[in-house]
Amino acid sequence: MSYFSDVERDLVVAARTELAHGVVALDLVAHNGRDLPAWEPGSHVDLIFSDARTPAAERVERQYSLCGDAADRSTWRVAVLREDEGRGGSVRVHDEVQVGKRLRVRGPRNHFSCEIVPGKTHRFVAGGIGITPILGMVRAAAHAGVDWTLDYAGRSLSTMAFVDELRALDAGQGRVRLYPADAGARLDVAGVVDAAGEGDLVYACGPARLIAALEEGFADAGRTEALRVERFEAIEYGEPVWPDPFEVELALSGDVVTVQPGQSVLEAIEEQSPATMVLSSCRRGTCGTCEVPVLEGQIEHRDSVLTPLEREQSASMMVCVSRAACARIVIDA
Ligand code: FES
């Protein structure tokens, strides 16, 4: 199950903690000390760095998984890896966000929810900062007393966040396997696939190469449904299957917009039906903010959020990247 909150609120940075080399945690609280909305493992929030007058297409927003204690309603915690070669959001957090700063935050939102099922084995796989959504799942599994394992790879132990907490959750039972690359340890994807028994649930987050290898391994094993993934990089797709302009009818207003090749559905709506409200954040198919129900027509899903089953059902689409696979579609916007 996924859930959404599009509410934006100003939160205050109550604490800033170096979790590992290059990884800083921000603890965010309401300025009046009120409780924040509840969240579940796998949820993320958008940190909004632009002011409200900035046009949507130019706003700087970044998504970060909530990784604190879900039972503590006073605080949301995010952990941010500094990526000097990234798009600038993480550098901004590391260089400019200190204790006391106010941050505009939207969410939480969850496209990566985790089902803890008594009697099943829950297998978690994380690469680098991909541990952030996985940590809450590991905590939930450990506290529920269900069977679980974690395979966690990183460049070196000093860059791998939450290692001490994970070892404490493991309590010496050998459930946590760490793979620091500088020590020559390598996460064996084939081993993860082989170890996953019938009915096991596998949750993975990490770099594109790791996720692709897991997807291929589980697909080859005929077990696609066992794997749930979250990506923080956009999938690269080839040319659209429908290369021509297409029409999008907006059911709420009755407006019909024409989407040109090279233009997104979102851009066409913003240009041709400015009164239509479609929220967006990442604008590259990874966050799920722009998800809109589909009422009619075939969709070519080009996002990095929907599961294979959700793509097949095609009940919704991410209008920042996904396109029509026919001449006209109708969406509930
Ligand atoms: S705005 Fe993030 S998926 Fe479309």
C-alpha cells in the first residue's frame, strides 16, 4: 500500500549529526513542538529549497527517506549523503543547513511500503545511502520478532551509516552481513536470489547497478513478485513508443492539452491548462509526487516508482515522464 501527503510545512532543524563519513542526519521538528504526522518505513519527504514564487519547473526540491524512530512523533530524521557530482541538493544540505534553520518540507509519502508478515522471512538489501529506507524496515522486522536478514554494501565501513544500530538489532545472530568494498567484500546478488525461499519478501534500495542486477536475478528465477525496490536514480529509457504528438483530456476541467514529442505531459498541462493543479517535485520519475489516475488510454510508463504489477494495471501514471502509447488519453486531473 502506498500513501501520500501533499501538505507542506516549515520545520526547524533541531539537531545535525555526522552519521558516517559524508553522511549527515538532520532532525526536523515543528517550531511549536507539536507532533508531526505518523509515517511508516519506506516513506520519504521532499525538502524544498526554493520559495513558493519560483515556477514549478525551476524549483529545487530533493527527496529523502525518513530514517528516525517512527514511534517518536516529535521528530522526522533524514540522512543525506554528500554527492559533489550530484545535482546540488546534498551539497546544499551539507554546506548550508545548520541547527536552527527552517526548512520547507512536503510529505510524507510512501511508494516503498514494507509488509511485516509473521512466519515469513524478510530479506533486506541496501547499497550505500540506500540503507535509509531499509533501516526502518529492519527495525520493524526486529521488533515484530519475524525472521529477517540484511545484506548491506558500501565503499568502506566508515562511509556506511547506522552500522552500530544494525549490529545491535542483529544481537549477534548473524542476520546482518556487511560488505565494505575497501576490505574486498562484495555483495553476492546471485546468493541473495538463491537464498530467498518461496514466499520470502525482498526489499532493496541502492545504486542503479545493484537494483538492476537484483531485478535481473529475480526475473531469471521467475520470482519478480518477491522483489520490491526503491531507486534514487531515474531509469534510462529509449525513445518513446508513441513518437507523435498526443492529446491528454483532463477529466476535471474538460481541457484537452496536446503533448509534443520532447515535451512531458506535465509541461503541456502547465503551459496549456495553467489552472489545473498537478504537484511535482523531482520531475524525473523517481519521487511519485506527480502521480495522476488514468481513466482511459494506453500508457507507456517511464517512471522509476511503479511496480511491474502497477504498470500492468496502469491505474495511474507519473506525468513528469510517462507518456501516452496512443493518440489520446484521459487522466483524472
Ligand atoms: S515529479 Fe517526481 S515522479 Fe514526477
